[in-house]
Amino acid sequence: MKLINNVNDIAHLYFEKIISDGDTVIDATCGNGHDTLILCRLAGSGKVYAFDIQPSAVEATKALLAKNGISGAEVILDGHENMRKYVTEDAKLVVFNLGYLPGSDKKITTAEETTLRAVKEALELTKNGGYISICAYLGHDGAMEEYSSLKKFLSLLPNKGYNVLEMKHTNRKETSPVYILIEKI
């Protein structure tokens, strides 16, 4: 595996360092379930919540988990901006993949307004010493506006309460994905 081939590879390296057996974690945009599966394996006896607004994503995630013998995740058909309706405990990690569901309608994407609301909820749900992981895909309509608003919001977080790290391949096109890791301290 090339460790820095894409932003998901980078995110998964952090997942392995952050999550321990028994942790509560949230996949705010479960898509086809690949991150949810990794989160379930790492959290072990913990709790995994997975959200998506598309029924096909929820079904794909459930099918992938079942195929791999994972039964403890709660997969929820609802927007990531509503995660506090379902999650009452503090999370060790909240994961976002911003963009569209691979292999589906590219017109259905995450959006600036709901993403900002979801990230604000994630900041409240994340326990001290916890993290928020964001892979922002920038190649679809509205992506640059969503990313710009998110970056502006994150730049205003007080550095005494949060560390915010951003990574991007500098030798790829301008719309290549960006990885953001937020640590709540």
C-alpha cells in the first residue's frame, strides 16, 4: 500500500492511531460503508453510528457490514447535520467524506450549509482528546464553496481548544481532495 496515495489512506492511518476497543465513533457520511467497516473493526466492543441521506448508501453499508460479520453498528438514514438526535455519548472520532456517493448520482452531494451544521455538532459530540476527520473532495459542483466555508469556520476555532491540520497533495490538480484532522484538546 502506498501510504500517501490518497486522502483516505492518510485518514485510515490516523484511525488506527486514534481508535481503541470500546470507543464510540461516528461515520457522518457512510457512503458505501468502507470507512464504517474499518471503524467497526477498530472500535471492537464500542459503538459505531453511520449516517447517510441516500437509501442506497445505507443499504450498501448494511450489506458490507453483514458480509464481514459485523452486527454492532447503527446505520441511520438521515443527514449528518442531525447526528445529535441519535448520538448521546461523547465520540472519540467523527469521520466525514465530503462530496458525492461513488457510483451514484453525482448531483447528490454534501452541501455547505448542512456540512457546517454537522461539523459544529461533531465538535460538540467529540470528547476532549477526540478527533474529527474530514476528507473533502473538491471536484463536484459546489465543492469549492463548501470547502471555503468550512476552512473559514475552522480557522476561527480557538487554538487553545483545537488543533486543526490540513493536508493536500501539492503536485496534483487544484481540485484534488484535501484532508483535515481536528483534535479537540
